[in-house]
Amino acid sequence: MGTNEFKGKNIFKGLVFWLNREVPRYILELIILSFGGLVYWDNDGSDVEIDSEIITHVIVDRPKQHIKILANKEYL
């Protein structure tokens, strides 16, 4: 690795995030994509649903008791 390369540039590589409609989508999308992850969201324009097996992480802004928890996903 060269001295000008950022060591954490692929910290989200292999991770697929689902952004719930309450979270600030654009800034989170920028951060996740910049560090090698993929992003989908809860709204028009997303071609993947939250229950898809490719989603590894779900970012929400609601209390746990108000969301449906799906297996095999990390909730943030």
C-alpha cells in the first residue's frame, strides 16, 4: 500500500445497508458508498426490498418495539 492510500477505504466492502425512511439518506449514502458498501432505501427508487437476503445492515431511527426485526440482519 502506498503512503497516500487510506487504509480504511474499504471498511464497508461486502456490506449492504438498508436505510429506513427516517434517517438522513443522502449523507449516509455518501459515507457508505465512499467506504465500499452498497446502499438501498425505503422509498421510491430502490430496486431491493428490506427482506432481501443481500441486506446485511439496517439503519433505523425508531425504537426497537416499532420495527419488524428480520433474521440475519444487523440493526443500527
